[in-house]
Amino acid sequence: MAVDDNWNYSHHLDATIALLKDLQTRYSVDSSRIYTTGQSMGCMSSIVMMLKEPDMFAGALLVAGKWLPSIMAPLDKQNIWIISCEGDSSSNSLQGQAVEIWRNQGSKVSEATWDMTQTSEALSDEADKMRAEGNHLLFTHLTGGNHRATWFVAYGIKGVQDWLFEQHK
């Protein structure tokens, strides 16, 4: 296991980072357009990798995950879109606390609540509205649902996908 709910992580994350660095030396990789995403513990792994390698990723889509908000403070300079279901109290609360820390540090964060039962087209329109605000930190709460429901919706929103792939260093 790479991470756990007690804020511990294993050597597997360092191995993942080493693999990413190695792949960049072996293949034609645009290092200004490397992205990370993950759901649940994958999200937590993305957060730790971003903390360990703050210059590696152009953008991150963090879905239904969490980490200690105070430790996430330095991430306010990175391009991050967080998506969490309101029914996922742990993720929603802790990510919300991280967002508040970022705001207190002077960062602007776009924040919205979307009905997760909307069509994918309607959700993409909502994402486009958030993108238009021009902030590099975004936090979306999906109404209803629970921890596992988040990724069934989050990864199908074209406007969120577009935002991620627009990011570069």
C-alpha cells in the first residue's frame, strides 16, 4: 500500500516518482505537461507526490481523497482541481480545510456545488464556468453521493478533462 488513512506513505511513492523520472529520460516526454490524478488513496498518493516533487506536475485532478490540510499548504501554487461528494464527509471536510488555508495564504480558489445527477453535458458547462474564472485552484462539491460515487461522475466531465490538459508549467 502506498498510503493509508493515518497519513503514512511507503517507499512505493518514491518508486513511482523514480519511474516517472526514468521514463522522461528514455522517451520523448513533454516535462511541462505531466499530470497526476487519483481517486481515494490514489488521490492521496498524488498529493504526497506533489508535495515531494512540487515542480514535476503541470496539473492535478484530485478525486475523493484527503490529506492533512496543514501539510497541503504549500500546494497552493500548483494547478489543482479537487472534486468531492458532499456525502464523503472526510474528503469534503479535509479538502475544504486545505482550501481555506490556501485562501488565507492569499490564493484565489474557484468553488462550486453541482448536482451530480445532471447530464455530463450540463456538468461540463458548469466546469467551463469555473474554468472561466481563471483560477488555478478549483474545488467542486457534488451533491449527494458518497465516497465511491465521486469518481463515477468526476472522470466523465469533459470540462474538467479540458482544464487538466490545458495546464502546463
